[in-house]
Amino acid sequence: MTIETAPAPTTQPTAHDAGRPVMAAPRVVGLACRNCGRPEPLGPSYVCSACFGPLEVAYDKDVVRETVSREAIEARPPGLWRYLEFLPVDAPPTHGLRVGSTPLIPAERLGPALQIESLWLKDDTRNPTLSFKDRAVAVAAARARQFGIDTLACASTGNLAGATAGAAAALGMPAYVFIPADLEPAKIDHALAYGATVVPIEGTYDDVNRLCLEVADETGWGFVNVNLRPFYAEGSKTLAFEIAESLGWRSPDVIVAPIASGAMFTKLAKGFGELADAGLIERRPIRFVGGQPAGCAPVATAWEAGTTDVQPVRTPETIVRSLAIGNPADGRYSVELANASAGSIEAIPDEATAAAIRQVAALEGIFSETAGGVTVAAADAARKRGVIRDGDEVVALLTGNGLKTPDARLLGLEEGTVAPSIRPSLSAFEAWLESRS
Amino acid sequence: MSAVRIPPTLRTATSGEKLVDVPGSTIREVVDGLVVAYPALAPQLLDGQGGINRFVNVFLNDTDVRHLDGLDTAVGERDSVVLLPAMAGG
């Protein structure tokens, strides 16, 4: 059985808003500092002018509660815009990639293998550019157009490069994607295929990010995860909305997700909280389990040490490039979420990640990118730690497609997996089959 | 004197100046000198306990000073110091 949130997106609602004056919908109050609460006007900004803390979108919860309902959502076309009341966009854009409504799949073979009786996989490998980043970019891009921004850009560990490039292509906007120069070739080719300008930087992701903070200041481009970050981050909430809707408007006992910057991890909690605030689901405790690669685990290290002071990792050493952020912006908030929810943050060795990629592919038919391997291994670790308990309903997020990191699954294998070629004859085939028995 | 690059959010406090010259032989001295020259920067740059606000990252010649000697990192005459929001990642 596979539960689909809705069939594959085919159409989008009308009311394209490009070119209209930027008018905040009544439910979107503006921006507010996550640290000191100071309100800021709605715009392409991301830093509090008083305390330098991060800005996030502020909503009028009463307006949201009064205007949204399960029935209204269920009657809408598939895709992330069906949750419009919870997103900082005035109206669903008529242009752009068809993002979201990915399936929630019961892991009937993987679950028993991990001794997790009720395990669901949120298969976000199926988004248009093959990762959950399409969600965040869709919201950022929609807002960028409302702000009159004509160029999209990003600092990326790979998945965001493809998502930004693909979204820009669909919207007819130029895109500049900044990446570590030694990124996996498949991810670079992916962005190039959409016509983006790829800017390889000699350094780590954190070097790339630092440069982009400066470039964003100078160019006025819409860096989806810099000056559009408050809007970008909101897109990840739609994972929570879809999970809740797929489960029949309720939340699971445990969510397991990868942590890079920690933005998606924390927005999952925000998403479930907003559904409860709006009366769409019952408010129940959810344990949040995060996974990081052991070779770049600043958040897991802080959590294990019992501190929220996340110390940066200067040089990540891991095959999990999509999570190789040494200085995560939402690291502290991720630790706080894991603590407050009685969850955990697990550090996963690369060999375990590769084994988990193979396990998910072999048992469920889903080829996951490295972050998905970390997530599944984190679920296993959390069960062994006792954070995941017997009878729990667990949802694990597979956030990217394995074709982006095709070689990662091979780590730890002693022999190659490609069979030797044979002559095109039945006798050769029978001899080969015999040799395997 | 080292050159300190001021991010847009803080430029109100520096009368719009993007690049200011500040004396100091360590990051701590440069930051202190900056706050003396532009007192309005204090609430954004400092944490009130002698440290840097956790939302501010300080880079010396493109390297995060937390990977060097932190506030005690030596600063030379021709070095550049950049202040940026602690905002990383996608």
C-alpha cells in the first residue's frame, strides 16, 4: 500500500501575482526576529536590525485558523500550494515547477529489518529536481518575483543547486549557483543541465556560504538561502503538512530527518505546531530524531555533550556532501528541539550510511541520496538508544535521490557489483547462472 | 590599522560606511576599537559578557576566527576583518 497525498500535480490555481505590488496577505504579518522578537517589514532581508538574530515569517494565527480547513485543503490541486494559508505567498504562482505531494510509504520490509514495527518513509526523492529542496526554493522563488528580484542564486552542497537551477529555468530567470569545487559531478551536471551558471569555489561549503553572504549584499540577487532565507525555510514545513494529511490528519510519534543547517529539522516541528494551532490536527508530543554524518557532526556532538553551544567543524570529512555544513545556522535550535521533544541527534559513520542506502534500495525499492542513508541509520541508532520505542509510529524522511550520489552506496563493499559480461547466447547465460549457484 | 568590512545591517551605525579602518593587534582590540568609534554597534556586536554576539561571525582574511585563536587572534596591518551574520546552510 502506498498513501499518496494527492495524485501527481497537473495544474496550478490561477491568480499569478508577478508584477503586482507587494502586498502582504492579512495572515502574513511581516518578519520577526527569532531571537528577540522584534518585528521587521516584509522584504528580502534575513537579519534582525537590533540583535543580528535570524528573521522568520510572522503570521496572524487567528486569521490562519479562521481561513483554513481540512476540507478546503483536500479539495485543492496537488502540490505544496494546497497549504497556502501556512505559506508566505499571497497566491499560488501559475508558473514554476510542480513540487510536493510526494508519497508516504509504509516500510513493510525495512521496518521489520530495523525492528521498528510501524515505519513510514516520506519519499521526497520524487520531487522535480529529485530532492526536498524544491519545496524551499518554490516558496523563495515565488516571493522573489513579488519583490521584483530578477536573478536567483544559492550557496549549495548540491541538492539546492539543482533545485535553484530548475526553478529558475521554469520561471525564466537566470540562476547562479555557488558550490564547493569538489562537489559530486552528478550534482554539478544537474545544475548545468538547467542552464544555470555554476560558480565552483575552492573551499568547503562554509567558505561558499561566507562568500555568498557578501555577494548577496553587493548584487541584490535573490539568494534563496541567504536574503530570501525566511521564505525559503517556510517551504520545508510542507513536509510536515503532507505527512499529517497522509496519516489522516494526525502526527506520528517520531520524526527522523537529516540535519545539515538544521533549518528543515526545526521547520518540521513548526509545521506540525501550526497545524495544531489551526485545529487541523490534535496536538500530540512528537520526538524529533536528527541524523548527521560522523565526519561533520557539529550538532550531534553538541547534543551528545549536553550543550547548545554548537562548535563549527572546519573541514568536513564525509561522503555525505549534502549534510557537510560545518557551521550550521540552526544548530542550536536543532539541539533545543531534540532536547525539548525527548528526541536525539545521531552521528552516523559513512559505512553505516552506505549500508543503509543499500538496505532501503533492496528492501523498499527507493534509491536514496546519502542524506537518506544517514536518516535511516539514525532511526536504527535511535531505536537502539531507546528514543524509538516498541509500538511507536515513526516517519523517516528520504530527502534526495540516489542518482545524485551514485557511488556512495559502494562504500564498504568488498567486491564490485557489476557482473562480468557474457556472450549473447543461451549456453553462456546458463553457464553463468550455474556459476552463481 | 586593519580594514573592517561592515555588513549592510550594521551600516546605519557607521553612517553608511562599508569599509572602516580600525586600530588593534588582536580581533578583540579591533572589535573594541570599532565599538569605540561607532558606539551604536555595541548592542549588535557584543554579548554583554565580553564576547561577540553569537549571531555574528568574524572572519580574518576569509577564515572564521573560531578556527584560529578566537578573539585573541593576531591581526596585522594589512589584514582584512569581515563581520557577517551567523547564517549558514541550506
